[in-house]
Amino acid sequence: MIRKNWMSAMAVLFAVASTIILLRNIALWGIDFVIYFMINSELTNEKFVLVMYGISIILFIFSKRVSNE
């Protein structure tokens, strides 16, 4: 169950924004290039998508922890 607080709202925002960015990049470049951009050594938009998913997961975890206290 998702708690209704500002952390869970920000987590949903990060997840939705990163999904939109990822789908846009797949539509523009194709899945092969997106996977290549995720694993190469340059700092690319796809790596920011992975970081945004990570931030979203962390915010979900903290939102459940804060709500339980």
C-alpha cells in the first residue's frame, strides 16, 4: 500500500518522469541504442533514468518508514 505523504508523491513523480524519458528514448533511438547508451562509459540520459528509478525506490522505502513511526 502506498502511503499518502510527500515522499511517496515525489517517488511516483520520479518514477513517471523516468518512464516517460525512457520510452521517449526508445521511440527515438530504438532499444539497441538505449541499451548501448546504458552500458557505455559516457554520462548519458539513460544513466539519469537509472538514477531516477533508484531515487524513486529510496523515496518509497523512506515514505513507508516515516509513516510507520
